[in-house]
Amino acid sequence: KAGVTQTPRYLIKTRGQQVTLSCSPISGHRSVSWYQQTPGQGLQFLFEYFSETQRNKGNFPGRFSGRQFSNSRSEMNVSTLELGDSALYLCASSFTGTKQETQYFGPGTRLLVL
Amino acid sequence: DQQVKQNSPSLSVQEGRISILNCDYTNSMFDYFLWYKKYPAEGPTFLISISSIKDKNEDGRFTVFLNKSAKHLSLHIVPSQPGDSAVYFCAASALRNAGNMLTFGGGTRLMVKP
């Protein structure tokens, strides 16, 4: 069974630009969560999607948004990029996203904002 | 305000000995706890979890202990192996959250010396 895939793996952008990251969950998984990892703040929850609906949202500004498609693939978008958005963005999937299900993480997309 | 804290950024242990990684939390609503392991350039990998109704859970070389009154959990690895060298994250989720929303600690880098 293929794992969680994320594209692209690396990305360089400049301040003010926008970026879209993609996540394909494990086949059959309907819950997709996004996390941001930075050296200063650690791993922080961004949002979770289930059946094309945002079910949970972390404490991030509105510049961070996401969506989920009918095939459970998910995208996250960051508009008006800031230097502080440089981070590793991880997505994780699970079957239904209930609390005691194991979440499987992808390898992440490393974003550098110059 | 960090709700999940791993106060030791790094730990060095000799192969064959016990590794003990610690984690403290402040939010009394957390009722499910997990440990993830992360290698460089990979996403976190689930290791072991524990529900707040238990105080211990074992899986092979890995045991997690939960002390609810102290709001403290620990991961024991016995015996430690060089392949265990990685960054370990503890994570927690809260009763009130539908779906998946994990709060992570800052991580502890474990180095197991041959």
C-alpha cells in the first residue's frame, strides 16, 4: 500500500508570493491533517479535512487555507508569504480521523521563503 | 503557551541500555497520548499510544507510562539500539475535539551509541 505522498518536496518562494502544496492520502483514508514544523515553534496543527469539509482548525492566520477533493486528496495554500512561513509542511492521513486512529505522515514539503 | 513540553532537547544512551524520554502536559482535557519517531527527511512515524484510562502500554521494546496526577508521560525503550537514534515527539489530543488534532511537544533527539 502506497504511503502518504506530498508534492513538491522542496519549494523556494519570495515574500508576497503564494504557494499551493498537495497531499495524497493513503488509499481509503478520508481524513487529512496538515502540520507546520519550524525550529522555533515545533510541530503545530494547521487544519484537518474530512469528507471535503474542514473539521478542525489550528491557530493560524487566514493566509493559510486548505481544501479537500472528493478523492480525499488535499491542498493547502499560503497567500502573501512571509519569511516566517519557511517551514516543513507535513500532512497526515487516517481512515476517519477519530481520535484513536493512527495518523500516517507524509515526508513533508520544505518551503523556503526568501 | 506550550501545552505539551519535552524538556530534554537531547539524550545520549549506550546501546543495550534503557532510554527514557519524558513529556509533560498542562491541558487536563488531553485524554489520548502518542509517541512518534522522526528521522531526517522523513515524516513522523507512529510508535505507541496510551489512553488516559490506562497507566501503561507496552509494545515490544517500547513502553509508555502515564501519570495523570502529575500530567507526565514517559517512553521507555529497552534495550536501546543504534537504529533508535532519531527525534522523538510526544503528542496529545483532547476529549472535546472531534477528529484528529494533535498537540506536539518540541521533540527529544535520542542518540544511541554502539
